[in-house]
Amino acid sequence: MQPSVADALVADSGCSATALAAGVTALPGTLGLNAQGAAVESVLERAKRAGKSVGLVSDTRITHATPAAFVAHVIDRDLEYDIARQIAASKADVLLSGGRSFFSKPNGAKISALELAKTNGFKIANNFNDLKSSVISGSTPLLGLFAESAMQNGIAEKQHLALNIDAKNREPTLVEMSAAALKLLSKNPEGFFLMIEAGQIDWAGHANDAGWLLHEMIRIDSVVDLVAQWQAESPDTLLIVTADHETGGFGFSYSSAAIPTPHALAAQPSGTLPYAADYNFVSPAVLKNLARQKTPIAEIFRQVKVGAQQPDSAQRLVELVQSTLGHQITIKQATDLLTPERNEFRVPGHADLNDELVPKINDFSAFYPKSINRATAALARLLAARSGIVWATGNHTSTPVPLFAIGPGQDSFKGIPTQVDVGAKLASIF
């Protein structure tokens, strides 16, 4: 087995977020450490030392890799109880996300990270009402923990807002958290640093779930609208929009399935040969169907598990695919999706590869280490021809990600900088 290297061609969220946060090359899975394992100062920590207010917002959980890389220093991103304690001891002013479970249990320590945070002066917000009150009072430092683990996905968030479910005690949206952070942090006349993450885009990519992905893209689009408007009113602020990596190798692709019927074009003379597209180039109607998706595909396979022996499992899967995704599959296709295979990549004790039996996927199986993502990807492949959607992997890819910058210093981010370059340029500002 080859050792991990800091110059690997594909990044995980730990090392890529560390690169963006500190401008250094890091090992996969580490947070806030350079390739030699030494703690490095993040741009958030530099900004705080320079007298700025600082904050982190995420729709995943505050102990997850991307936000944690800006405020914690650990050798393994999965040490989330340790990360929670480092967050509780940090000098951050505003921290808004999920992850309450990692703060509420002592996990071998004398007191929990939540009690440590309170001791260090953090006011705790548990829901939208708490956040609203904190903004009105201007209270900082503020630690908002709005879910036990991850916050709601974009589909559930849309549904809950439409139905006004638990309006007072609901989770705030990513837009609401971002707006609150901007208002609280901008009170400092010396300026501020804020990192906002729409992290479930990555999760949808891992699952090869295009409907979920669309909802997450709509969610971040709303956030970008908010912060772009805020930047336009405060043009002395530098705004950067980018990602730490691409996930899944998503794309729309034309195919030989359901080629459109030739038809006459109105502006062509009578008797002219009808227009005939060579392939199915994917109708925009696909987007409307994705927007109607009622739940992430993974939730379907949590209700009907691969390998389950119930006689009605296949029929149940057929019904769920129809009712939540708007697609029809056959009993035979459902049975195939629910029939597992032996895990040729099994590593006993491994966090993702321990299962002896896993959902069957017929290609690129090495690139789907998580069992649930094998199931969702198999269904995505089954629906590919009718949706015009293709996926390359269940993991991250080396595909370049976009970077947009506006405001003072925007020209420094021209070209195709690496994440290390971006992190170094950010650090040089403070």
C-alpha cells in the first residue's frame, strides 16, 4: 500500500480546505497542519490577530472538514470531538452550523465542549429564533448549533419553509445564517473575515444525485446573491467565490436514447427536408423534473435497504422511485438494485470499506467506497439515458473549479491559481 502524499493529484476536503485556509500543502485527512504535521496559522486566525472580527458558516456541521480547517489543528478530520473543543477554545466571533452532538457530550473530558464554549463567553443559539435574537442584541461571540449533526438538505429546507414547519424553532437557512453573520461581524470598524460553506453540494455529488445537487446549487445561488449585493453596498470588501474540489464528475451529455423526431422548421421553404437532430441533446424539461424531486436518493435506500429479504422490498422501491423521483422502474430492475455483491475492496475495520456485502455497481466500483453511494449511483446509472445525466465517480475529481473575485485585490486572483496560491494570497491580506 502506498503512503499518502501531500502532492496527490486528487484532494480530500481536509487538505484542500487547509490549503485555502493557510496557503500550505497538506496531507489528505488532516486539518490545519502542514505536510510535516506542524500546526499552521489560518487566514481566520491571522485576521483575528490583526483585530478583525471572524466567523464561519456552514450548512453541514461546524466540526466538518471545511469550516474546521479554518479554526482547528488535528491529524484526522474525523476527530470531531477534539475539533469541537478547539472551536470552543477559539477566538472566533460567529460560528453557525450543525454538529451539536460533538459539543454536548464530554467524550472522556471533564466538561463538554459546549460547557467550555460557555465558559469562554460564547452565547449559544439553538434555532432560528435564538439567532434572530442574537442579531438584534448584537451578541458575540456566538455559537449557533442548529442540528445534532448535519443541517437539513436543500430539498428538506425548501419543503419545511413552504409548509412553515416549526417556524419558531426551525433551523435557520444558509441565507439566514449568512445574513446574520454579515450583520454581526460588520460591526467591527477594523473589518472582518467570513467563510461561508454550502457543503452539501459535495454530498450530493458523492451520491451521484442530480436532483439533490440542483437544490443545493439553488441554495448557494441565493447566498451568492446575498453577499454580492452586500459587497456592492460595501465595495471596500473583497468577495471570493470558489470551491475546494469537484465531486462526482457530473455532467449533462447527449445520447442515442430517445432521439427527437424529425420536424419541419417554420422559416424553411415548403418541401425542404425536415430538421433532424443526430442525438438527444437533453431537453431543459429535465431540470424541471429534478426540481420536483422530493428527497435525496439516499433516503430511498434507507427505507428499502440493499440486501433486505422482505418479499415486498422490490415493489416498495418501485413505488418510492416513482413517488419521489418521478421515474418508473421495473420489478426486475428494483430487484437487481437490491441484490448485493461481495466487497472486493473490503478492509476490516475501515470506516467505509468494512462491509462484506455492498450494493452492486457494474463499473468503476473502486471509486465508490461508501455503500450507500454505490446504491444511489447504481440507480443514477439506470436513469442516465432518460435524464441525460452522467457521473464519473462517487469521489472527488481533479477537475478544476471556478474562482470569482470582486473587490480590492481581485486582480491577484486572476488566472488559474492553485488552492495553495489562493490561501497564500488570502493570508497576505492580513
